[in-house]
Amino acid sequence: MANKEDRSMASIRIISTSNRGLLFQNPKSEQQSGNTLIQHLKSSLSRALDLFAPLAGRFATIKHDDNTASFDIDCNNEGAQFVHATADGVCVADVIQPIYVPKIVYSFFPLNGVVNYEGTSKPLLAVQITELVDGIFIGIFIGISINHTVADATSFWHFLNSWSEISRVTECLSTPAPILERWFLHDKDCPIHIPLFTSEQLNNRYAPPSLEKRVFHFSKENVAKLKAKANVEIGTNKISSLQALLGHFFRSLVRNTCIDHPDQEMNIRFPVGLRPRMDPPLPQQYFGNTIQGTVVCLKARELVEKGLGNVAWEINKIIATHTDENCKNFLDSWTKNPTVPSPVSGVSNGMILSGSMWVDIYGNDFGWGRPVAVRTGPANMIDGLISMFPGVEQGSIDFEACLLPKTMQGMGNDAKFMDSVTSRMSM
């Protein structure tokens, strides 16, 4: 769909494509119904891909004699995948009213089961428009699957913000264009030689246990209370709202998984965005992956006994270590001796965070109003995976948790935790 020449470097990771979806419910009009709507979305997607050319390309591979390979994105205009589907008998309320995310939602996403390295032959971006049955209303779920090697959460939502604005308006866009120029610490590091996995490793797909998903909504007021409590306990004002909420959520998870194992080491794994941490900073519109994973490890007993402020402060301290100097030292070391994460094992020993709080989700108006909810698909389902989103009300936060049923039930019955959870009807 795009027609630009650009070859962007990308590393490879053996995880499933990342997927996010938006749910809409608004009154119907003749311009927003049937084939007219689908053709309009397809046309506006094509225009968006003119700006985001890498998403219409495929991975290109160069194998080397030292059992390594280099990868880049060949913007060969092979195109993104576009799917139109209907969910007979399913309405918007069926998606957002149940306590647990209904399994039918997983079918609203394309490229299920596709892993990142398959981007050599399969689309790097796929969109599925699912029409729901909502009487006089229009019920639409826009499910997007994107190869995580190509883009992080910031770039993902930048693309979606651009597409929705293109769909909504025909004049000049207010959303800035993506910056496709590649950034390397040293030009001599390009191309990077990535160790190759064996066929056995590549075919070793993880089969998750039975898991449930639930969206926990935290109002602006309750988040502020947690932040104040965490800062008072430590005697500081540096703990952020998100850090306090992560500590609150983590403590409940530990209470409901480690009651008989107080010396079990638990961890929170989460991405840290590097764009503003570099000197000079990378532009917010830089398209690609600019995140670095980090981890906080604590004993279960310590998490429960030392209080909210302790775990929130540990999160704060580890994030503060991601300075320009430390980030560049890591990148310099990695490019000289690159390692690739092993295939997902499904063992988290705590929480694995995904997503970003600094993205525009509910401003995505395609021309028929704002979304009423955001949901994730079945990609990378791991016990302890937490997808974080800014809530629909300014200052609120949503966590979509993927957990074992026993843990999920325990947290739902945990009064200390649930006192901070707000019931929200997205209707």
C-alpha cells in the first residue's frame, strides 16, 4: 500500500506479534454503514501506510558465514493485511460488561499465532474490522496486530493516531509524520550480526495454561491516594502515580500467589522508554523500538511486610538508573555481542508489563466518535502479563491482567486491593 524506498534496521525476537484493539459504539448513519464504511477504512489505511512505509514491507535477511544474520525492513510495498468480519449475535455490551474478557474477543484479531521472525513472508501489520450486532448503533471492533520487532507502543499508537485522523479529516493532519531515519550509536555497528536460532528452537512454541483476562480500572482519585500513601511511607515526593499503582497491584498478586512461599523471589519486568532519556533526546515521532527492559526483584515476604512505599521506591530507583550514559553503554555492549531473548517460556514469577501510559488511545476518532474500550488479543499470553493503558477519564489508569484463574479470583476477593478498583461501565 505504501510506495517508498526505505530500509530500516531491525533486530528479531521470538515472540508473537503484538495486538491491540479499539471498541466503538455510536449511532448509525448512511455514511457509516455497510460496505461504505469498510471501503473508507481500507482507503484511509492505505493513505496512512504511505506515511508509515515500513509497515507495508517485509523483513529481509542476510546470512553470514559466522552463523549469524542481519535483518532489515525492505519497504517492498507487499502490503498490510486487511480483514472484514462479522460477529453474529455479539454486541458491544457482550464485550465490556463481563468481569472477565470474553474469549470471543480473541477472534477479533488477525495473525494469531504468527511470531516476529515470520515477518520475512507474512505481513508486519494486519487489521481486522469486526462488525458487532448493536441494533440502531454501530458496533465496530478494530483489531490490529503488529510485528513487535518493527515498533514499540509509542510507534504503534502514533500509527493508529495518524490513521484515525486520516479517516476523520481530508485536510492537513495535526498528527506529526513519523521519523523513519534510523538511529545508531555508531554507524560502524550497522549491520548488526544476530545469532541464529536452530530450527528446533524456532519451532518450540509455548502452549499457555488456562488463563483469564480482566480489566482493572483505577480512578484518578484512587491513583492519587496510592501515590500519596507510597510517598508518605518513604518520606519522599519522587514516587509517581504509575509506580505507586504498580506496587499496589504487585503486592496483591504476591499475597495471592506466595502465601505458602514467603521466601520466593518475585519480580516485575517492564519496559523503559529511551526516547526522552537520550542526550540529545530522540524525537517522540521516531519510528521503531526505543525501549529497554528492566527488572525489580524482591522476596515475597519483603513485598508484603514492608508496605507499598518500599516496592514503589524500588521501582523508582531502577527507572532512575536509565540515564543517557547507562543506556548508551548497554547499547554499545549489545551491538558488539548481541543476544536474542529465548522463546517465551510462560514462567513470569511475578509481573511482566507491556504498553505505555504516555500514548493517546481515546483520541482515536475515525469519524464516528471516540472508542469506549481498549482490549488486547491472545498474543503472548503469559501468567502475570499486565497491559497498561491510560483510562478513558483523564488521570485514570487501566490494567488488563492475564493471570491463572486462581490468582485472578484471589485478587478479586482481596479487599485491600479491590478498595482501589473502580467499577466503570463503558456505555
